[in-house]
Amino acid sequence: MNPSYDEIQNANSLRGKDVRKTPLVYSPTFSNLTGSEVYLKAEFQQKTGSFKLRGAYYKISQLPHDGKKHGVVAASAGNHAQGVAFASSLEKIPCTIVMPKNASPSKVAATRGYGANVILEGINYEESSAKAKEISQKTGATMIHAFDDPQIIAAQGVIGLEILEDLPDVDEVYVPIGGGGLAAGVLIAIKEKNPKIKVVGVQSSSFPSMYESVKNGSLTSSGGERTIADGISVKVPGQTTFSIIKELIDEIVLVDDSDIIKAMFLLMERMKFVVEPAGVVGLAYLISAKPSPGKKVVPILTGGNVDMYLLGQIVDKGLATMGRLLKLSILLPDRPGAFKEIVDEISAANANIVEVVHDRLSSNINAGSAGVTLSLETQGKEQADKLIETLKKKNIQFRLLT
């Protein structure tokens, strides 16, 4: 049974003090970049770092006494896990979370920190979910689905109410889609109030399951390629979420990892917002496609739980994408002063040497030669291109690594 608009309002009225109304932040930076008026829905500032708390809290708080007595169980790669664990701690009920073996260590630690019993099982959401269902059947614990549940959908839909409250004349809303719980709830909330508002779902091109399902008119398994957007890496969307989305969605679009990396980097540098890959896909699409000039648009930034190791890579790859980090492999004659000539050219170009790796021993380095890998910080693509051209004119042997 699909949730109603009235249930979304009920979830809003019963959310308690622990579920926050998150801010809607106008961004001159992204407005200039996209040609639209961009307002960022900062859901990554929600308690537990993600919108998932909304659904978990409402679902668990509404369980009958018998349902709470045996506790709850859920499967998740991270954000739903933390939401269920925290909501369970508020209700003081037992909680078991099944997470994939490759889940982010920081998300596993955070989930345990909220008091959950964490079991690592499977390599993806589907395998973890199968284990969670098995535990539910054996123990009587209530299964808290990550997205395909009317109460979960209703509580996520409160985000749509908040957007309309803060920006009644919004033209378009961009919603990340994995299993579809958030998009389904937001669609019901927004289309009930104003059907003319365009709602666009955004998926990773590596996991376009809802995109393919809507296109085919039936649930379709799709995806499996590697992506940094693990939070929306769902091969098969929910039956309930699909039935809502196929009827109400205006469009579903796809973005790839390079678009995601650029959006994450720009959010950190320009807005000081740390948002996880799955959380930035709406903004990533706006930056890459610039689809709505002059329109008031809201991309929902759904979560901020980023693995710290990944964050370091995002900074480096973001700098490289912007032409501000140049990595070169140079082959030099192994004699005094050879490297100084390179350094002089770099200095003249006003570039900064970040890292130097010197190699004489590798099998592809001839005797009498030395390999040097340089990481250089530049002011942008124009300066980087100028330095590359100068090195070519000097007949310096090099390979461009980024």
C-alpha cells in the first residue's frame, strides 16, 4: 500500500526533537556555475549524517509494544544502518544491523557506536538483506527495510514539505535515487501541493536500476559496475517505490563518477560542505548538464558520511579534474644538474612542487638514466597547459599521468 500525503504530514508532526529540519542554503557559486538559482537542501547536516534517520525513527517509534519487544534488524551499507541504530537506542530496543563485508570502516564503527550489534555478511546490499531477513524469521525481530516500506517513504517525504515551506516558488527538485524511498516520498509531498513542480531523479550510471525499470515499465535488475556512490548502488529498486516513481517522476537522469568527484570537490572548496558521493548526484547533474537556466532549483544533499581515505582521493582527483594538480613522469639523464633544469622551468611557470619520487632501479629505467615523478600544484588548466608546452619545446621526455 502506497503512503498518503496525510501520513507524510503525520510523520512530520511526530518526528520529535531528534530529527532536525535541515536548512535550505542559497549558493551564489553554484548558481553562477549552472545558470540556475541553486538552493542546497543540506540534509547531510541531519543527525547521524543522513536523511535515513527520518524513516528509521518514524518506523521504529510507531512499532507496537510486541514489535519492539523482539527488537529490530536491518541491512545497510551505512546510512540506513546508523539511522536504525540511533532510532533503536532512543526507543531502548535491541538492534541488529547486517552490513556488507566491504562497508566503510567508519560507517561500521559509527553504527556500533550507536549501540547496534553489527554482522558483516555478503558483498552487496542484496546479500546483506537476505541475511537480515533470515535473522528476522529466526528471532522475531522486525525487519526495517531501507526504502520499500510505506512508513519509511512517508517520513522521507517530509523533506519535500520542508523544501516547499522554505521555497514555495521552487521550479525543480533533484533527488538521488538508489532504492527510491526518498524520491517516492518527496514526489508524493511535492506533487500533492503543486504538480507543476518538476521532480528529477538522479542515479549513478553504474547502477541505473530505477532508470531502466521506469523505461521498461517493470522492475529491472541493472548495474554492478564499480562506483564511489555506494549509498545508491542498488541493483533492484523496491516494488512500492517503483510504483510511485513511475507514476509521478518527471525524469530520471544519470551521472558518472567524474561528475560526482567534481561536485564533491567544489562543495568542499567553495561551500565548506563535506557531502558523500551518493549525496551529491543531483548537484553533479546540475553542474555537468546545466539543464535549467534561470529556474529555482533544489538539489537534495542527502548525506555526509564520507570515508576519510576516500576524501583524500577526492581532493587529489578534484584538483586534477580542475587542472590544478599535474602529475608528470619524466626520464632524465642521470647527471648533476639535470633535475635542476626541470625545476627551473617549473619555477618559471609559477607552479608548486607538491611531491617528488626519484627512481633509478625500476626495470624500465635504462642505466645512466633516472625516472622522476612530479606532482605539481598549478593555478588552473591554462597554467598547466602552458607548462606542458614549455617542457615539450625543451625536448624533455615525459608522460602526463593526470
